[in-house]
Amino acid sequence: MPVFLDSTDTDFEAAFGALLNAKREDSPDVDAVVAEIIADVRARGDAAVLELTEKFDRLPLDAAGMRFSAEEIDGYCAQVSDEERQALETAAARIRAYHEKQLPRDERWTDDSGAELGWRWTAVSAAGLYVPGGLASYPSSVLMNAIPAKVAGVERLAITVPTPDGVVNPLVMLAAKLSGVDEVYRIGGAQAIAALAYGTETIAPVDKITGPGNAFVAAAKRRVFGKVGIDMIAGPSEILVIADGDNDPDWIALDLMSQAEHDESAQSLLITTDAGFGRAVAEAVEKRLETLERSAIAGGSWRDYGAVITVRDLDEAAALSNRIAPEHLELCVADPDALAEKCTHAGAIFLGQWTPEAIGDYVGGPNHVLPTARSARFSSGLSVMDFVKRTTLARMTPAALKAIGPAAEILATSESLEAHGLSVTARLKKLNG
Amino acid sequence: MPVFLDSTDTDFEAAFGALLNAKREDSPDVDAVVAEIIADVRARGDAAVLELTEKFDRLPLDAAGMRFSAEEIDGYCAQVSDEERQALETAAARIRAYHEKQLPRDERWTDDSGAELGWRWTAVSAAGLYVPGGLASYPSSVLMNAIPAKVAGVERLAITVPTPDGVVNPLVMLAAKLSGVDEVYRIGGAQAIAALAYGTETIAPVDKITGPGNAFVAAAKRRVFGKVGIDMIAGPSEILVIADGDNDPDWIALDLMSQAEHDESAQSLLITTDAGFGRAVAEAVEKRLETLERSAIAGGSWRDYGAVITVRDLDEAAALSNRIAPEHLELCVADPDALAEKCTHAGAIFLGQWTPEAIGDYVGGPNHVLPTARSARFSSGLSVMDFVKRTTLARMTPAALKAIGPAAEILATSESLEAHGLSVTARLKKLNG
């Protein structure tokens, strides 16, 4: 059973604090191993990657075999059922349409001094996307990472996906193809991250690496950060549902289980204004756990990290939600928009009872790569913005330099940066001379 | 003397590659010390911070003395000359005006399926700004970090600035006041970063930490990343000037020196279409170095990392610039806008000979916190965007769920995430009656 809390209990604050600070993830310290792998790939390139792939994925390859050919990709795509193909196409089209609206605008203006100011956005030239192999090889994640990159205008998008024992997921290949991915390599682990960051004879280096992975992949991404850009390092998934009593307990139970089934470290929380409804949801969860395919995982997550919290009113719910800063926030209340206004820290908000979180995982349009572990306090989900960068622009006229240059001279002197000031002084001398 | 390269030389590619990959920074490994300091501050709070402040800054304080009172701040501000005050006010006003244009817009729309989609931006609640003490205590950096945070809507903005031996820079205090900073603490080093990230009895924790610092501060920021957001870890400063022969060599020499004087690890590069002009600039640099206050630093940087590169034409200049991805790019050519179009990787571009880079350091308006070490390939300078985060919004209607829900059910099944699918199925069952 999960924890049951009530905000009117005298020990509520302590219990809620404990819930908030519970460490859900054991991060094994693989940093030393990862450092060695990266150094090896930097030193020996393809040879190192091939050896490590044979060792970890039991897959003997030569350099030419690292990359999937277009024919191979088409062959795998042909194995996908029509039903699945159409579903992936629907998802891709909706994700693309949503992300196209994120493309930022350039700006340029002239201010009172006559100075022209502005900025310009340009795409990252080359990006790499890590796709996990095996069980966690999700075609939906390929769409969610690759489509924003291509919408941003990334010219070269490379995927690495390990294929342990040579097993390939045809849906991942189709998702890559639908997203416009340019290169797909059958490698994984820290060696794939190193190859993307530093390049090998076969794989050209990229400028940015995104995508989920295991502890080795996460440690490798941390290590290559700076040499290339990375997205955030995701923790276990979370959902917070805020629901009043006017909901079907089974729907809410399923929404909670849809996070819990990801991972035993996932966290599913319910905040409700109706204690009886909270109990009914907990009962519905138990019933569903009897038959769910992944009940061991979902049940473990729910038992260890789940909670049902009863509050006095929705304002209190919003205040608690802001302390949790949930990755996914589902608002199953009569006026979800009004409540959303008060919930200022959340990765994604799902408004109303017809919007189960799972819609957002696949076909809603918004990205499903979202900030975990309370990082929605300061960061956002993956978007087109992760694949573009801004260059600021400034152009002084002689008149503008006359107007604002003297202030720069004074501040440069204050900061003892003489050449800074002189670079302005020399020009003003010409203008005033 | 700097390196002189010519793109028509047979060994140019090797020499340019060496220049590109030169490691300019010795990062001392202070990670173990920093880990201890952070653990100490987490365990003992104020007591640890006060001990470390006495040890490193030779400043005995009690908890009440950690924070500057409003009266103390006003006292320091009163010491600033009118001339300096006006210059700081000019800078603050221009930086604020520029950054106000960066505020992102919320979006909300209804698509063909009837689904309502969109996103919403909200400010980070609390931010901390690290300001170095001593020589590198730059009031301009306070403006550049604090104003974007306040424009974004950050409610609580705290500064930490070490005051070794109790020495305070009045201009830093005035910059903080002009920027609307809420709290100023006289602490520094890794202990200040730990206090901002985890909080102490006196200092409430923040959600995001920005600002430059020494190796200890940088290591501490890396360590607290995840618990809080951080800005990038800046490397030594760089400038690339692309100039044709129609410029005053002394102006360009001063622009190069205005980066070189920051730090012996700074890098100043000139690319020119006119070899004779390149030599004239190098001569002008030598002449200026005879008298510059910081000639030891500027001369060291120029000798060790400076370069004058002659190219065939401006297209070649742009191609080299994109490989360098400079932090600062000055375009002193007849049509700087046309050249800027081709220079796609740069932190900030300064257009035309009347726009010395130093203008951008103080009063131009754009931010002077910019991506170094080639990271302009994948990242941007500091902006309002660093202090806001985006929440995606989705609201399905029953009709929208009917239209797109089945695709989600199919993909959930493909990914073996049964509860994901069932959360949609349960709702569709009700709709389909």
C-alpha cells in the first residue's frame, strides 16, 4: 500500500517533507569505467568501439557494418504492421505540428541612440541521439528526440542504438525514418556517446547529444558535456494527479499505474480534496495490479513511492504541487485551467479527465522528454530550443558610439580594463577630432 | 609575437587545426576539496560557511553579519562617484531594454482533432548569483546576470560576493541595487555555492545559480547541478576579428587587446583578407603593449594564443570562423551584415568598425556572458530564457480522444506498456458506450 497523508494531520509537514526528499534512485558509480571507455575511443576510434560492442552486445562487427544501410533500414521498416505504421505516422505528424510552433523568431531593431540591436537563431549543425536497446527501446522516444532536431534545422542527425545479440526493433527503425534521421549506428553504451562526441574514422563528431540511457550512458554524457551540448540527465519518471471526487477511480488508478509501470523507482502521487475518493482510487489500483502485465514493477513503485494525499482545497493542492514540481501533472477537476494557473512548476500539464498522461507520451504533440526529480523548478522539457542557439547582434553608428561610448569608457576604467576603454576612446577621438 | 598563418600555405590546415585544439586552460583538480566543502555546508549550515569564510577570506563573521543590511548597501552606494553612477545607470537601462524584448510568449491553440495544445512560461522562483571578489569583481557582470533574472520575473534574487579582508567594491553594491537584487551575502567560494544550492539557517536555497568564479566555484557548480540549475561553466575569453584592409590598424589592435588583457589564457584572433594589414595590426599591438597597464597579461595572451590569419576572401573567413565558433566576433568589413549571414556559430556578433567589442561588455544591451571554448556551436549567451521554464499544456475533448486515442493504444501495446494503453481504453469504452 502507498502512504496516505492528510494535510490536516499534525505530522503532515514532516511526512510530506520525507516524501519530497525520498531518494528513489541508486546511481551506481560507473564513472571510472566510463572515463576509461571514453579515453579508449578517443585513442583508438573505430577499433575501440568495435571491441566494446563485441564485448557488451555480443555482436562482432567490422567498421563497415557499424552503420545500418538504407536497404537494411527499409527491410526492417517493411516488417512493421500497417496498424503500427499508421499509429507512428499519426504520432510523428502531431509531434511535428506542435514543435513547428516552437521555432523562435529573429529580432532586429534600432534604438534611440541609433544603435541597431537584435539576435538571430541558427540550428546546431550536427546532433546525435542515443536510443537504448532491449526492453527500453521506445520508438516514441525516437520521435520525441529526432523530430524537434529536424524541425530546428539540424543538418545531420545520427542515431546510435545498441542491438544486443543483433536484435533490432523494427519500430525504432521506422521511427528514425519517419523523423528524417540521417545515420543509424548499431552501437551503444558509453562507447557510443564517446564516438558521437569525439568522432571515429566511421562516425563524424556531433555538436549536441540527447536521449535517455542507462547509468553508463548518463555518466558518459556528463563527461562529454562541454565538448558537446547534452540534454538533461533524466531520473525516474513521476506523475502527480490532482483530482476532485467527481472522477472515475479506475481511470485515475490507471493513470497512476501508467507511470508506475515504467520502473520500480517511478513515483505516482494523487492529491485529492475527497478522502473517500482517494481510498477508492487506491482500491482500484490494487484491483488493476491483480492483472497488469507489469504488476511487479508497477506494484513495487506504488508500494515504495506512491502516495495519496488529502487536502482541504485546490489552493492547497496547487501549493503542494509547486513544492513537488512534478514531471507530469494531471488536473482532473471541474476547472482545470484555473488550477493550472496556480501550478507554476511542472514539466507538462494534462488538463481535465479526458487527457490521460499516456496521450502525452505518444500522440498529444508536446514532448515527452520532461524534467524529473523536481527540476521543473528551473528547467523545461525537450524542444526545438534545444537544437538552436542564439547569436546576439549589435551595430553602432558613429552617433550611437558618441552617445553611449563614454559610459563604456568610465566603466572600463572602474574595472581596470584599460584596453577596453581605449578601443572606444580611439574611435571617439576620430569622431570628435 | 603571435602565429602568422596564410590559408594558401600548404601546411595551413595542420597549423589551423593546432590553433583550434590548443588547450588554453589548466584546470586544477579541486573536486575532492569542493566535495568536502559542500558536504560540510550541508551538514553544518551557517557554522560551516562562517568557518570557511574566516579561513579563506580572513573575515570573522557571525550569522547575522553574513548578509549586508540595506543601510550598509546604501552606505557603499553613496561612495560611488556621480560619473560612475551615471555610467552604471546607462548600462543598466540599456541592458534592461534589450532583455525585456527576450520575454517569451505563451501559446495556446486548438487543432483539427479538437485538442487544445500550447505552452506557458513561468519564472524560476529564486535565483542565486555568484560574484567574484577581489580583482575580478566586475559590476558589469552583476548587471549582466541580475537584470535578465529580474526581467524574467525571478521573485527572490540573492548575490554572494566574497569580501577578502573585508574589502567591498562599492560599484558592485550599486550594480546590485540598480538591478533589484533582494539579498547580498559576503561569502564566496564553494561554500557560497553550497549555501545557495542547499540552504543554511540564514540563506534560503535557490533554484538556479549563475555567475562566474574560480576553479573552486566552477567545480562546486558542476557538483550541485541537478539539485539546482546552473548556467554554463565559462572558459577563458576569446575574440575573433574579421577585417578587410580598410580599417585603422590601431583600432583593431585595441579590440584584440581588450580580450587579451582579461587573462593570459584569453585568445585574440584576427582574420584578414589583406596580409599587409595583418602585419600593421601586429605592429600596432606591439606599440600598445609598450604602455598598456595590463601589458604583461595582454602580451602573454597575445604571444601564446594570438594569431593573424590571412585568407583569400571573406567566404573563407566565414568558413574558418564557423570552425572556431568564437565567443565574440567582430566584423570590420564593408558589408558586415552580409558576412554575418555566413557566420552561423558565434556567441555575439559586432557589426562594423564603429562597434568595438568593449561596447558589448558594458552598454550595448546584449549580454556579455557568452559561450566560450567553441561551445557557440551548441549554446547561447545568458538571457531571460535562463530564468524561465516552459510547461507544456494539453487538453483532450472526448472527440479528440476518440480521434487520436487509438494510435496511443497501439503504440503503448508495441512498447509493452499496458497501463498506458488501458488509461486510454477505459475512457474510450465510456465514450463508445
